[in-house]
Amino acid sequence: MREQLFQKLEQSYDDMIEIRRYLHMNPEVSYKETKTAAYIADFYKQLGVDVRTGVGGNGVVARVKGAKPGKTVALRADFDALPIQDQKDTPYASTVPGVMHACGHDGHTATLLQLAKAMNEMRDELSGEYVFIHQHAEELAPGGAIAMIEDGCLEGVDVIFGTHLWSLLESGVIHYCAGPVMAAADRFNITVQGAGGHGAAPHQTKDAIVIGSQLVTNLQQIVSRRVDPIESAVLSVGSFVSENAFNVIADQAVLGGTVRTFTNDVRDQMEKEIKRVAEGTALANDCEITVEYFRGYPAVVNHEKETDYLKAVAESIPGLKGVEEMQPQMGGEDFAYYLEKIPGTFFFTGAQPADAYPHHHPRFDFDEKAMMAAAKTLGAAAIDYQN
């Protein structure tokens, strides 16, 4: 049966590319993906597939029921874009100023749509039910996953699989990892409130820039000196804003950054330590420092049994360039919420083009042939799970 599926997918490859490029040219940022959601829903309606719109916001959920009884398998793809200006010189570059698909979500959507079409054509031969989750707002916390779950997208689902096309991994290679595979992604804002004054009289001020600089240095000691070196954590200050005239000592500086962790204990520790360091720096400089800490997505923790299963499935698919175990990486993904509710696994599909740029780069692109590897792996995992 999977051979029939693979044949249908190969026959639809040109359509898959067409969909991907259309979406790439017409991106929409998180929580504003109304036209994209309508495009996805119309695709299913034309197939005569049961589809539900407005799930948890802009989410779309389609269901294909096989003729025979069996388990219910969910497959997920995200479809939001990023507020980045597309700098690629390609015929399918974004037509929307300041917005582009810089993370491959257009490819995820095209892959899942054509896979759903192929499986719908095979429904009389299939067992069980297949839920195609098209998720909005993966790029911006609180994200679309948790809202879609609360709105019932996992109702009756036994297992879930998802993949991410990855531009920096060899195209056509499936990468898997049991346990934590992506980190919890938190962010913080810190405001240093000093006392400004004339640049020629620093003794009469509390220099927010100097204090903020001390704080940045102090924060870096949390990971190196407070977190168990066996554990993993990242703290990065990505923004330091304090605008004044050249001869004015700043009264305020605002810092922004991110924290990445894999375990709840380390996550709690990082938040506590950031606040402790801020309090100590404020005390040492006789100023006020306030910390706002925002919890983002939890860590993506793959279930071992389902990951082993996915690995075995991928190894049996002809034409893939390889199946490799990967190391966990510190990027965040709200697929984590699905895995907190039901068994499943999230894997990476290598999609490195000839001229590779990292995700979220203005010249990001991926090898479109990787969509076929992703579709075959997701489809085989869904169908074989009935056995």
C-alpha cells in the first residue's frame, strides 16, 4: 500500500512545488494568516474532505477516514511566515514587503496538502482515520498549537508525527532524536532605571549604560557558574537600548534576551538566577532594576517508542539518502504541546540547497526535493502505524 502512496506522491511533485511557491510568494505573519488558512481550507473542500476552520484561531483541521477500522493518526504542519524582508533573487520571492517564509513552513504546508490528497484517494483501502493539522502562529508565543489543542484538534487521536525541513542538514536525510530534541524557549525584558545627567558630571548620576553593561556580564556567569555543567542552558542578551545625546548620561537602559533549556528544573533555576543577579546588580549600584520573564514553549520531548518506530519506518523507505540520529538543538517549537498530550515524535528532514542560509535569514531557501522525502516518511509512518 505504501508503494501506491509513494507513486501518487511522485506524480504530484509538480503540484507540491506549485503550492509551495504560491505560499512563498504570499506569506502572512503569525496570527494574521487568514488568506493562507482560506487557501488550505479550499484545497480540502475541492477534494470533498471534511475540514474544520477557525480552530483555535486561524487553524485548519481536515480528517480522512479509511474504509476499515483502526487507529487515529495526526500529522501536523505549520503555515505562518516571519516579519523579514525577502532578499532572494528567485521567481518565487515574497511579494509582500517585509514578510517572508524564512523557516520552511510553506514547504511543510505543501507537503501535508499533497500527502492528504494522496491518502484521500486511497481511503477505500486505508484503515483508521488521519487528522491533518494545519497550525497557525508557530513563530510567535503563545503559539497556535495550545489554542488548537484546547479547541479539540487532538480529539480521538492516538499518535502524532511532525517534521521540520532543515536547510543546514543534507537534503533527503531523515534526522531523529528520542527524548528532548528542541529546547524550551523563554524571553526576558530587563529595565535598568538609573539617574541621568550631564556627561561631564558622572558623579552626580547613576549611569544606566554602565550598570546595564555590568548586568550583561553578570548574567553570563549564570550558565557558566550556576548551572550544572552536565545540563544544557543558553542565556543570550539580544537587545540593549539606551538612546541619548552624546553628552548625556543615560537614566534608563532596556535589555532583552532569551533563555533556552531542556528540563523544568533548569528552566526554573534560570528564571530565579536572572532575578537574583538583577537584584544584586541593583543593590551594588543603588538603582532600580525590574525583570519581566515570559515563559515560551516548553521543550520538545519525543516519545522513545514512537521515535524508534519512526526511525524503522524511515530506514525502510527507498530513495532516502539516509537516516541519522541527531543531537538536540536549542531552537524552540510549539509541537511540544502536542507531545505533552499524546505520544508522538518530531523529526527533521534535511533540505540543504546548493546555496544554504540558516533559518530566519533574509536569503533563506530550501531544496524542494526534500518535501518528497518528508511526505513519504510522514505518509509511511501514518499508514504503517495501523499495524
